Amino acid sequence: MAGIAGKDELFIKELQINEAILNRSPSEKELSRIARKVGKEYPLLGIDLGVPKAKIDQIEMENNFSTSNVIFQILLEWKRSHYKEATVLNLLKAMRENGCDLEGIPDIFTSV
């Protein structure tokens, strides 16, 4: 895979996701599905994606601490504010690094 090296290449092979999918921005529908899969590690995931802690706190307050919606809004903020880096690959790498369960995640990107 061009542009993907070492540890990431092995990780991507395990997930079996096409490189064209990995290099594009995730859709809102995909982010919504991802939000339902992320658990208590979401604040660290958001920070790792570059969303400031103050913004995460604001999103939590605005969404009455509804976890799935908070996570979805954090992911949308990441996509809006980091659009050049907001790729499926970068999202999956951040999820892996923050201990998110990746079971079933490839299906989200191949079935939309």
C-alpha cells in the first residue's frame, strides 16, 4: 500500500479495508455508526484527534451528556476542524491507540 508503512500496514491488512476508503473522509453516516461503538475512552479519542478538551467539555454540556451524541459531535468537530487529516485511516489509528473495540468497524466503511 502506497503511503502506509510498517505497523500501520499490518494494522490495515488485519482490518481488510481498501486503501481508497482509508484515504477518504468518513461520512456523517459512518461517524454516527462509529459513535455508537466508542465507549468511555471518547474524551481521549477526541483529544488524540485534535479536538481541544474545552471543546469536548462544551459538547458534553450542550448534549446533556448523551454519550452517543457527544461522541458523534466530537467526531463531526474533528472532521470540520481537521478536514485535511480527517481520513478513515487516521480515525481508525486513533481508535486503536485509545483502546477502542474495532470489532465490526470494517463493516461500517464497506457497507455504507
